[in-house]
Amino acid sequence: MLLPAIPEAAVWAIYAAPLVAFLVIVAALRHRPLLAGRFAIAAIAVSWVLAMWALDTSIGLHGEPAAFQPHHWMSLFNLHVEFGIRLDGLSAVMIAVVTSISLLVQIYSTGYMAGDHGYPRFFAFMSLFTMSMLGLVMASSLLQLFIHWELVGLTSYLLIGFWFHRPAAAAAAKKAFIVTRFGDFGFMLAVVLIWVKTGTFDIAEINHLAHTGMISASVLTGFVLGLFAGASGKSAQFPLHFWLPDAMEGPTPVSSIVHSATMVAAGVYLLLRFFGTVEAAPGGVHTTIAYIGGFTAIFAASMGIVATDIKRVLAYSTISQLGYMVMAIGLGGYVAAIFHLFTHAFFKSLLFQGAGSLSHATNTFEMPLMGGLRTKMPITFWTFLIGSLSLSGVFPLAGFWSKDEILLDAYHHDMVLFVIASLVAFMTALYMFRAIFLTFFGEYKGGAEPEPGHEGHQAHPHESPRSMVAPLMILSVGAIFFGLFNATGAFGHFVEGALDPAIRHFHFELNIVVMTVSTVAALGGIAVAAAIYYAGRPESSAIRAKLGPLPGVVSRLYYVNEIAEDGVVRGVLYGGIGRAAAAFDKYVVDGIVNGVGLATRLVGLGVRQAMTGQLQAYTSMYVLGVVVAIGAIFVLSGGALERLVP
């Protein structure tokens, strides 16, 4: 530990700084775009400095939790709500990742978003998103985590639909919000279930109760599956994966932070945060998680091979890599999952920013309209190549070390998943180098003309401004070297400090079989991409023709969107369920409301007829009422009813 232990107030300041930036921009800087951007960057820079201090403290504690006590907020009958900070090896890494990526993305955005009419609004939303994500990873309470989980969903909706005047962006924002709600409903049920059964929201206590057998197997199964439902929505796991590619309609900096490094990692983080509970769940739960992750990985990779929009290629890659992480969690690979999440954040953010740099020069994300940009955009080319090599898992870059940890867990626990993971490694290298050859090699295809409200500023290829290429170069350093943090197992032992000592079983291992398979898969994918998309032997069109209808099915994304939108939404919700709900609303709900209104009106009409204004009539009605009341008292108290009805 290089510095004194960080005080709790300074850790809260990591969370508060972007919140202050959001409030100040909204209140005072809406019409001063340049100052709004600078203030947002200054705020996240403060958070980053404090995050490095927090990481230093956590390293000094060997990843063990810091002694911060929760703060009581409110009580309602048996519900006691406490908010606090959980600083340990896992949260310290995530805080460092979120603040680092956010800082670089916001610097990048000053060049990318220059001239946009929503410039101050963009930085306000980015600050609010960063605050929400930090609150999620720092939370010591499940309820606190759930609140920030929903805030992350809200802010991602605002960022995806940032260009709300574009119908595609507005539709993508709604799609992301609605699809993730399905998973969040399961998460909410899990929150309610665990409180009813344990009476606590404290994450550490829940993990301890699960590990010591104080929670029944049925409750653990329901709780973990509820957590996994929420994770599947946020981390785009099958069948809730199809919102993520459409989310690329947002500005590229949004893709870089929200959909590669932080928001989509929230689901993986949730499972890692409750890893002790996941480990204690019945074996079938682990298998379900592992196989859904493995299937998502290969399913999304196949779609990345045929996509022509470079941001969508990266989106499918993100889904695939998240599937890797989820598979590792299901296999018990806690360290492998968090290590790959850590390295993936840097090289995937680099790749998205590289895609934004390409669009900045060509006014398009369509790879067939690019080509020949290697010499015209050398910094973008070399940094994009580094990110692609790291994502492909080529030695000795960061992705090699983290991907091999996942392959190693699969090799030891499930050979079927090991084969799937190895195929995904091959496919990853194939689609990334397909993108490189189509984009940077050959002849320039002319790009696209800029359109009002669309990305792009010039019609000829050019290197991006310094505010954009500087983050690319910084992220390249992480993509090259950050894998070395676990080259001796140091990273693994550090992040295991967040776990109960009884389930810390990581040991560093170099397995020659896994390393050989991994390297052959990566280099094989690169070689196939070079043969098809660089040398043209064979031509991609010839391969497509030989595969029959399969490429068309994959290009249509296996018809998942049609099934979800036409089959489920329009067919079920708008069809049977929708019509039944409309009939219930019309004939039952409206019938009751209208019936009450009609009855009230009739009573009013009757009373109005009785109100004649004649004193004699009022006196007669009064006497009649007295007689009726006396008769009722006589009947009820004089035993008349008992004599009439024995």
C-alpha cells in the first residue's frame, strides 16, 4: 500500500463527483457546452484519482473487505433499510474500470460530439450513468444495488435514444428498456424472496447464510435464477440478447462505455457479487448458467461473422464475450470471469472508439463502404489491430491471459463447453480480422455522404483529432499489458479476497494443452480471414453459395427479432392477451366505473325529485323516517325476528 488507507468519505466522493457534475450541468451549464464538457471531465477525473486511492487501499488489505459500516436510512415495520459501501478486491477493480473507461470516453467525446446540438445534455447523461454504475458496484446492500441497477437501465435508455429525432434510435432505446425489464422482473422477485426468507438485504450476510446452509435449496434455486434473469437482461444473454445490437444506434462513445465496458458487465458483476450464493445453489443451477453462457457465446459469434456494420460486429462480439464470462461463473471460475471482464473492458472500449474514429472519417459504419484506410488513418489502424489481437487472444496480449483462464476452467470441468469455447475463439479471430481486412485493406470505397443529425463531419478519410486518438493510444496500453497482472496469479488472489475463505480455491496454472488449442484457434481464425477477405481464395461469395440458406438465416439473426416482435409482442400481447385485456378493460373495468356513475346519477335524480321546497312535505318525510326507525328498533331488539325465523 503506497498511501494511507482511504477514509469512507473519500470513497463516497467517488460516487458523488459525477452526481454533482450532472446537477451542475442541468442547473447552470445547459447553454454553455464547452464548459459543461470540461466540468464533467473534471468531475470524473476526481473520481478516477480517488478510485486509484481506493484500489491502493484494497491491495494493502489483500482484497479483504474494508471496515466500513452501513448507515441506517429508514425503518418500516420489519423492513430496515441500510446503505453502505463494500470495498473489497472485486468492487475495487470494478470502480477502477468504470472510472478509467468513463474518463477516457468523455475525453474522446469532446472531439466526437463536437458541434452536436445536444452536447451539454450528452455530458449530463454520461455523468448520471457513471454515478449509477458506481453506486451499483459499491453497494453493500442488495436493495441499494437494485436501485442503482434500475438507474443504470434508465440512463442507458437516455443514452441509446440520445438522438431521439432519429426513429431508429428512439426504437432501439425502447427496445433496450423493455427487453431488460423482463430480466429485471426476475431480479425484483429474487430481492423480495430473499428478504422474506432471511429478513436482510446485506450482501455479505446473504452470502454467508447461503454458504453455511441456512437457506434452503429451493429458496437458493429461486433466488439465484432470479439473479440470473436480471443478469441475462443486462448482460444480453440468450434469449434476452437481441436488444444489444440495436443499441448501437446511440453515439459511439455510448457504445464504448455503456455497451462494452460497464452497463453490460453489470449482470456479470451481479453474479460475481453473489458468487458465494451461486456456489451454494444446487448443481443444476450451475449447469444451466454455464450452458446458457456457452450457447450465447457461440450463437452471437456466428452472427458477428456475417454482419457488415462494424459497430454491430463489435456488439455481437460483446454478447459472445459476456457469454464466456457467464459460462465461467457457471463452471465455478470466479477469477476467470472477473479477469476477462477487466481486460475486456479496455480492449472492447478501444475497438468501439476505433469504430467511431472510422465513422468520423467516412460518415458510415458499413465496412463494404470503407477499405484502404490503413495508410490514411495509421493511428486508428494500429490501435484497432492491437484491440483485435487482444480480443482474439493472441499471445502475449491481455485477452490471451484472460481467455485462457476461462478455457482452463472449461477444460477441467466440462469438455463439451471447452470445445464450444475453443470454437468461439476461432470465430472471434475470424470476424475481427474480417473487419480489419474489409476496413483497412484494399481500395477505399468512398464512404458515405454526411446527413443532418448523423455522425460524421468530412467526406474524405482523415485521422481523427487528438482528443479522439489519445484515448485510443492509452487504451492500447491496457489491451497489451493488463493481462500480465495475473501472469503469476496475483490478480486472482487479490479478487478472491472478496469471497469467504472457504471457497477461495484459485491457483495459477499454465496448461500446455489449453494454451496450444487457444493459440491454434486464434491463429487459425486469422489465417482463414486473410485467405477469404485479403487473398480472395476462396471468394466469400463462393463460400456463401455453398452453404445454402444458412448464411441468410444467420444474417436474419436466426429470426429472433421476428419471433420476439411479431410473434410475442404483436401476436401474443397485441393478439390474444391484448384483446382479452382490452375486453376486460372495456366490459369489466369501464363497466364498473360507468355503473357506479349511473347509479350515482339515478340516486341524485331521485333525491332531486324529493326536494320540492315545501315545508309540509319535509315534515311528513321526517315523521315517516322516525316511524321507520322506531319500527326497526322494535324488530331488532324485541325478539320479533327470533319468533318469525326460529
